[in-house]
Amino acid sequence: MKEIADVLLSEEFTAEQLERIPVPESYRGAVVHEDDADMFTGIPVKHRDPAKALSLRDVPTPEPGPGEALVAVMASSINYNTVWSSIFEPAPTFGFLKRYAKAVPSAVIHDRPFHVLGSDLSGVVLATGPGVTRWRAGDKVVAHCLSVELSSADGHDDSMLDPDQRIWGYETNYGGLAQLSLVKSNQLMPKPAHLAWEESAASGLVNSTAYRQLISRNGARIKLGDVVLIWGAAGGLGSYATQIALRAGATPVCVVSSEHKAELVRSQGAEFVIDRAAEDYRFWKDPETPDPREWRRFGGRIRELTGGRDPDVVFEHPGRETMGASVYVARRGGTIVTCASTSGYQHQYDNRYLWMGLKRIVGTHFANYREAWEANRLIADGTIHPTLSAVYGLDDVGLAARRVHGNAHSGKVGVLGLAPRPGLGVDDPELRSRHIDAIHRFREGDPNSITAG
């Protein structure tokens, strides 16, 4: 592994150099173990510690099959599905791996008593399986997390509708929080040349998800002048949704949970910001009873900011905590578009506001290949910027996941793989120099430092 890393960190390397290095028999990966799946039984979700289940272990290197690629991972990032996996909520992910192996015979290698997590990466193609022509050893890449078989007609209109659609690193094994990773070759996209490894690894999942949710025909299709309410606007998803809304000519109303996060979204160009902690919005009277009075107060605050307008689109992802308010505040004929439920899956809302207001709830999930490619292009040309706030070493992956679980972060939290430090891998310094302030906007302290464990 050291020989691979040394070559990749040299000023220039060739495919021939990489091809001469034997693929190691094992590598280090961030894993959860099937034997630990009951370790948090009886412990409330908010008190479960990802660092207790997530560990760095040697795992056997999988051989890429037809249409697959083995990637040397320079950096990855933490997504909320990593948190869910590491606290075994809502269920251990080993059921996903077993079903994958049963449904797709070539996927039997994914059914293991360990699960290598991670649904983002930036890195270098190390080897490819039979039939791969688009990519070769030495290509610098990022990966989107759609793993799909396209075995059903449904998936050929929108691959997210395929019954065999899965999220790599969550519903499949050998994810990106590791030194190596196994992907389908059609998950790979060109690495943005002006970004460092850890910066380019931050955007794949969240930026693609926000793109589908807001821009795509499969989402809300926002337009010039729309008012877009964005929950968690300084978080992983929301920080990209804010940028997308602004670039599309919409008016974001950004909901955050601290003054620091309010400053971050204002620095992105957002004018209307609601600090829900400072204004003490409590949408539930108790764990079982929503509080419509708070929905109305919240809707009134939005109108104060927008000059009397209700949101045309609500960008939903917290779920249980906020869905009742989201349905209430959306304008008549408006759209609530949801992609997650980080505060809980069982939602309550007053359906009168939905049907009598002719509103729509649209479910979206990640992005199809085309949407992911378009979202990556926006990163590559400097239209949308990564919102990386902190970078951990692979040894501290559990601490990084703990931070996201506790919402003690802004934007995205990165994790280095084979890259020994931040700031490496930049191939277009001129483009980078034009956007350096935006690239570093969310970073804490020295952008070339690793966050201390």
C-alpha cells in the first residue's frame, strides 16, 4: 500500500507505474461488524456513539468484476448514512448486503460479516474489471453513490426507479471510507481539477441529491424568482441547496441553528435567514403532539422576511421534526420535496393544509447518473463550491461520524484516505485561485491542517 501511495503522491505518475505494482491482498477500511449489531439495544438513538461501533480494520481486497473498478482512495467524507450504519439504525445494514448477494449472483463478495462504509470518494483508478473502457489505471476520479443493475425496464427511464438500485457504501460493501474501494465503473466521474483530494470528495452525495431535489424534472424544478425554504441550510445538504437556489435565481430562506451558521449562509449570498434556536421554534408540544401554533408563528416569520410570500418550494430532509411545519408553510399549490428523515421517519402533518392547499409532497432519493454528472460539472467549473469544514485522518473516522451525529459541524466533514494531509491533488491552480475564498468559506482554522482527534 505504501508503494501505491508513494506513486500517487509524486508530482507525476503514469498508468504503467501503477500497473506494475501488485494489488495488495488487504487494506485498511472503516467497518462495522455484524457481531456488534445489538450493541446499542435499549439506548436512545441520540445517545448512541458511532465511534464505539466504527473501527479501522484490515479487510481482504475484492477483485473487480465485469464493469467494476478498484480505486485507490485519497479522501472521503461522512454522510448521514454512515451515521445510521454505525449506530445500526433503523436496522443493521447487513440485511442489505445479504439481499444484494441473493439478488445478484456476482455480488456474493458483498455479503461479509464486516461492512466497509462510505458513500463518497476521490481517488485514482488502480485496476478495472473486464469490459471497462471509459476508465483506466491512473485516472483521477470522484464517485457518485448510485449502484444499479438496470435489470428492469423501470430503471431505463430513471435509474433511481430500478428495483435493483442501491446506495454504494450503505447498501453495498467496500465503500469509500478506506484506502481502497470497489465501485461500478459507471459511478466514476472526473475529479474537479482545481480542488484538493478532500475537497473533491465532499460533494458527490449531497450535491447530487440537492441537484435532483431542486433542479431536476424528478424534483421540484425550481425557477427564477421562486422562494425556497431550506432546512439545515448550513449542513451538508443545505449548504449545497443554498448555492443551487441562488445560482438558479431563486430566493432561499435559510433555516439554521446558530449565529455562526447564519453567518456562513449569509456569506454564500443568502439574504433571508432564520435562526431557529435563537427564535426558539418548538414544533412539538411533547414527543407525540405537534404544535400548530408554532407552524403559524414560523410561517409568519417567513412572510416578514419575504414581503408576504410563502415558500414556493420547501427543501425537506429533517423529517419528523419539521414535516408538519413544512406542509403548513408551503404556498397554495406549492411543493414539499423530501429526500431524508434525519430526525425520524414517522411523520405527522395536518392533511387539510395539503389537500385544501393543493400542495404536493415529492419524494426524491440521491440522483440518477445524468443528474450526478451534471451536479459534478457544476463543481468542476466552479459554479458550486464544496462546503468542507473539517478534515479527519482515517484513524479518527469514528470521531468524525460522532461529530456529524451530534450536529456539531457545518457543511461537510472530510476523512483522508491515502492522502497524508489536506491540500494535495490540485491540478488547476489558476481556477482554484479565482475561487479560493469560496472553497475555504466553511473551513475551520488552517485549511491545510487535520482536525485533532
